[in-house]
Amino acid sequence: MASFNLLIAVIVLTLAFEFSNGWHDAANSIATVVSTRVLTPFRAVVWASFWNFVAAFIFGTAVATTIGKGMIHIELINQQVLLSGLLGAISWNLITLTLGLPTSSSHALIGGYGGAAVAYAGFKTLILHGWVNPVIFLFLSPIIGMILAIILSVITSWIVRRQRPQKVDRWFRRLQLLSAALFSLGHGTNDAQKGMGIITTALVASGLFKSFSVPYWVIICCHLAMAGGTMAGGWRIIKTMGQRITKLTPFGGFAAETAGGLTLVMNAAFGIPVSTTHTITGAIVGVGATRRLSAVRWGITRRIVWAWVLTIPGAALIGAGLFHLLAPLLR
């Protein structure tokens, strides 16, 4: 009975994490369309939530598999590890949300999960080669987003070079709806799958499943929780992402969202759990840099980068501490 109660707790907490992820990462999907005034905040969150959910019916579960069995040895952990890791990730999300910092919910989950696993059974629980891509793309995803945004900005600038500014603005206000949808699809397929990986791991660890295979009800529940969190929004982070890094126009917003969406979808196809926050921030920086380097507020950007770097170790320490605190109470 105790094991079943822990399983229910892990499932509920994972869905709560997905909700907080959608809340925390609402800025990633809609900051640009809000800051360029293409959509009101309410319409923007409805638009992003819809496409976050639609992603459930388009993409597979490669990222969920990486999170679930590609980074931690499932046979060496228990439900207490999963519960502590989730609480560590949620705690980190709440801390950074309060501070208005757009850190990565994905890397918070990875860090909290890994820290709790190490606290339980040592470093042998880690599948070291499984951590290579997530850690590398912690740094590569914003660079890829930035490069793609620069390329898209240059190409689209050349295409519309002879058009009137008012006409260009009108075109890209419409196109930005499509780019926001693409980014929300990428966000949904990447971030919702992380919760799927945790819940399926819990089902395997409890003995209900003999092998790792994500059930359909888990896919739907995680996407619903993600969409619900996006509806709730994260307005302080939206201000940081959409206004404080660089001033965006519909033209720049389109380039940033398209670059970010392409980066997320490509990585999801290869099962690489990247950060939507890192990706869109790099893309926004790329758009600003195409005008001039001084268009980017580098002081704000440095704060964001430090938050990125500290996310995995910070969440890992919280996850490990919570495991030592909670494990005796959950036996």
C-alpha cells in the first residue's frame, strides 16, 4: 500500500511539475508576440496552450525515453528518489520564478532527479554517457538558436528590402502567429515528454510495468498539465524575455520564434532534452545582434546565463537534500 501511495504521489507531483513548467515557460512561447503587441497576453496564452497540447498527437516519445531510462539506472532507484527529485525541480522553479529569471525547468528536473539518485545509491546510479548530450546542449541550444535567428533575420531582411516598412510590419504580424505556434509545438513535445519519462519510470520502479514504454494516458495527461500551466502564465518572466533582453518588432519576433521552434523540433527528433528557455533566449539575442551588438542588454543576458549554469547543480543539491530529509519519513 505504501508503494502504491508513493506511486500516486509521484504521478500527481509530476503533473504538478508539468503545470509549473508550462507556467514557468509560458514566457518562452509568448513573450515575443506579447512584446510586439501582435496578441494580447490572454490571447497569446490561449494560442500557446492549444499548440502545446496539439504536440501530443504529432511527435513521438524519444525525449521521454532519454529522461526515463537513458540517464539513470532505473533498477537502482526507488519511488523516494523520484519524489525527491521532483520536489527539488519544483523548488528550483519556484525560486527562479520569484526572482523573475527564465531558467530551464528541463535542467532543473534533470538536476533534481540526478541529485536524489546519487544521494540514494551513489554515482553508480548515473549512466554517464547519457548525460553528455543534455549537458553539451545546455550550451549549444542557445548558440544554435542564435545562429538560426541571425540567418533568418538576414535572409528575410534581404527578401523584404524593397518593401515599405508598414507592409513588412503587417506581413510579419501575421507570420508571427505561425512562428509562435511552431515554437509552442516544439515546447510541448520537448518539455511534456520529460514528465512522461518520470511517470513511466515510476510505473516500472513500482513493478506495474516490466519494461519502459510510455502509455497513451500518460502522454495526454502530461500535455494537458503543460497546457494548463501555460494558460496560467508567468508574467514577470514574460517581461524579462520579451522586453529586457532586446526590443523586438514583429519581424524580429518571427525570426526568433522560428529559429527557436526549429531548434526544439530537431533536437526532439533525436531524443535530446534541451531547454526551451535557453533556446529562445539565444534566438532573441541573435535577432538583437543583427541590428547592432549594443541592441542587446548584455547585463540582463549575463544574469540569465549564470542562472542556466547554476540550474543543474543547484537543483541537484536541493534534490539530494530533500531525499535525505524525506526518505526516513516515507519508509
